Amino acid sequence: MYLRSNPKKIAYILGTFPYPTTTFIDREIVEAKRKGVNIILLAIRHPLPFEMTPEVKRLADETNYILPVSWLRFVWSNLHYAITRPWVYLGTFCYLLTRKHDTLLSRIKTLFHFAEGIRATDLLQRECVDHIHAHFADRAAIVAMVASRLLGLPYSLTAHANDIYVSPVMLQEKIAGARFTVTCTAYNKEHSFLWIKS
């Protein structure tokens, strides 16, 4: 896996971070940093207040948050990419809009995640990252996919449980577009592979 000896700068995109029930992600990041991996942390949302260890508090302090964002910044970012990368911007928007969604609410959420991906692209462009990794194959993976397309960078993702078993959205597309996918069990791997074949 890329964590062994890769000197490149890797962006981790997460949903809500840090979070009391995802301490395995905290440990992964801490260990990767200890081994010299240059990681940029990007989360969609701030967590609700909870008691953090000093180590996790340091990770939270290092994290760039996509939300909240000012409307002025949001409009400017969209205009910027619509003008400078029109085919990628509109192509990605149309691609997400036309994928299969089980509900109208799910489709609307995907469009919000597209907007979050535009903001993520802004933040990551300043960091000059080489690779994007999404933890969870849900909203974080859509944000990673959007940023990946606009920046011309590869992305990967880690699939866990809820994100692939409970109302997954565009799972096949997310996995197919990723340079690689990691998961925590052989059962998950088989389940995810079935999505690619279907």
C-alpha cells in the first residue's frame, strides 16, 4: 500500500472528523505520519464537542474544514472552475446528476457533495497534493471524486461497513473510478467486487 515509503503529499478526505467512533482512522493517520507520510487532512464537517485525547486534538487542529463556507466564496469557486475547466466541471456535474439514485433526497445530497467537492478542490489546490484518499465510500468519496477530476489527480478510498451496506450511493462508480480501494474484511471485499461486476 502507498503508506510504506511514498514521499508524496496525500490528502485524506473525511466526513465528520474527528469522531468518537472512528478512532481507527485517528490511529491510521498518526501511524502514517510517524512513518513520514505527508498527510493533509480535509473534513466536510466539524465534530460535535467530545472529549479528545491530546493526540486527536492535534489532528483536529491540523484539519481543514470544507463547511461552513461563505456564499461569496462558494459562488466564486464555482465560477472559477466553470470558466477555467468548463468541460470537466460540467461533465462531472452531469455525470453525478445522471447516475442511478434510489431516492430524490439521495440525488439532492449528491449535488450538495458536488458543491463540497468544489470547495475541497480549492483547498487542495493550495496544498499541491499528489493523491487523494477518501475514508468511507459515502459522501467523502464523492467529494474525492470531484476534486480528483478537477485537479487531474488519482483518488483511492477505504470502504468500511455502513457506507457499502446501508443504501450505498454510486458505489460501483466510486470503486471503478478509484486507483485502488481498501477495505477491512474479506467479506467486504467480496461484496464490493460484486458491485463492480453487477
